[in-house]
Amino acid sequence: MIEEARVRVPDQAQKTLKKPVVNTLLNCAGEIMGKGLFGKKLEKALAWNRAENVVISSGIAYNLKKEKKYLDIGSGPGHIGQLLRRMGFDITSCDPFVKPFASVRKEQQSEGSLSLLSEAQHLPFKIDFFEGAMVNFVLHHIPPQDWLIVFDEIERVIKPGGRLILIEDVPLEAGDRATSIWDNWTNGEIFNLLKNLIFRGKASQNLEIKQPILSLIAAGMISDLHLTDDQWKQIFEEKKWELVESKEFFSHDPVTKKDIRHEKFVLRMPN
Ligand SMILES: C[S@@+](CC[C@H](N)C(=O)[O-])C[C@H]1O[C@@H](n2cnc3c(N)ncnc32)[C@H](O)[C@@H]1O
């Protein structure tokens, strides 16, 4: 199932992995916090509740088939995949920066499911291996010039006619920053959290699309990747991915006190 030669973690992650002392100290602090009452509550409040909201509100389970294999790309601590596995779906997870939380890891070990440290630009799986994949709240973390590579990888590992489920924060207006506190925490970008608190709600980009959006993205000309529905639809058209369903749902951000608008897109891969 896995092609070892394709496993690759990005430089940033490798740098982090190369600091064993710092990481050990951070891991110890994390373990102590995670074992404490506060840590447990935090984990539950931030991760499971959010994952439950995403799974229930997006209706993602209705897009999956039992007995078929799916890949969760950029799975983070793995809660969404874990909830879906508990519902009986076969989900493999991969993320270059984040390992599954201990509680998720334990369940995965006992059920024999797989989590890999790997990035979306280099998916370590054989061609047509999965019935479908999901990429939830991930693409806006990936440099725009890599999106085309990621899209090719997704098409490579999903069988022809299979489904890609893509969930993103999708503002109604271009440039509206719709990130949530969760977004910053999962990537450890505390700086971004502060930045968002200071600049929240301010439009950072107002994009008028006059040329193919994929070429703009590839050229790095779109830096704020919280695209609108129309911008996403333009990408799907250019990729010739048939949009079979789109569903709007919301979550509440306790820091900015705003409802964040999300959109689930279900796409049929070409034959
Ligand atoms: C906002 S989190 C979403 C996590 C998870 N999908 C969820 O919805 O709970 C974004 C995730 O994207 C991951 N990510 C960042 N760059 C990536 C890349 N190049 N390939 C795959 N995942 C990446 C981060 O490590 C992080 O776990």
C-alpha cells in the first residue's frame, strides 16, 4: 500500500524533528498538560467538539461508502478520521507536522488503522489506491505554488471516478479573513493568532479573477487562500472535477466571537 520512496516531510517539519532536546521538553510539557484535568478538558473542548461539529454539520459520512478505503490528507491530530472510523469507515490519515493525539493513537493501534507523517505534495501511496480522499481545512496552509502538485497527487491516489471531499473556510466576500483559533493552534502559529486578533475582520485581499485562477495560484499571485465559492468553482472547472455536492455549515470561534463559514465540496474525479 505504501511507497516508501515517496514519503517526504517538508523542511520546516524536518527542522523541528532535528531539535530533539527542545522537542523532548515540549513533548513533556504537552504530556503533562494533556494528562492534567485542564489538558483533558482543553483537548475535549477544542478537538473532539470541533470534530463532532464538522462531521455532523458537513454530513461527510453520507459521502463515504463502507468497505472502501479513504485518505484523510492533512489530518492534524486525527479526530475527524477517528470519528468516521468509529462509524465504520476505513480511513488512513497523513499529516507532515502533527502526529495523532495519544487518545487517537491508542484507538488506531487497537484497530490496526494507519497514520503517516507525510505531506500532500508527496503522498506515499500507490496510484488509484483510494476510493476517495478528504482534505479538510488544509489547502490554505499549503503554499499556493504547490497547489497544482497537490491536486495531481490527489488525482493520482484516488481511483478514476472516485470522490474528493474538500472542506475549507469559505468567506462570502473575497479577502474576508475567516480563520478560527483552531487553525492557529493546530499549526502552532501563535504569531498568526495574535495577528488575527489585531487585524480580524479586515479584508486583506480583494481579488477580481480575469485569468485562469490556477495559473494565478501557481504563480503565487494569490497569497490569501481563503477563496470564495466562485473562486473554488472556477478551480474545479479548470481541473475538470465535477462538483456533485456543496454544503455550507458553520462553527463558532470563541476568540473572535464570530461564526466561521465553512463549505464542503464533493468532487468527482475524472475517468
Ligand atoms: C487546520 S489543520 C486541519 C486538521 C484536520 N484536517 C482537521 O480538520 O481537524 C491544517 C492541517 O494541515 C496540515 N498541513 C500543513 N501543510 C501541509 C502539507 N503540505 N500537506 C499536508 N498537510 C499539511 C497541518 O499540519 C495541519 O494539521
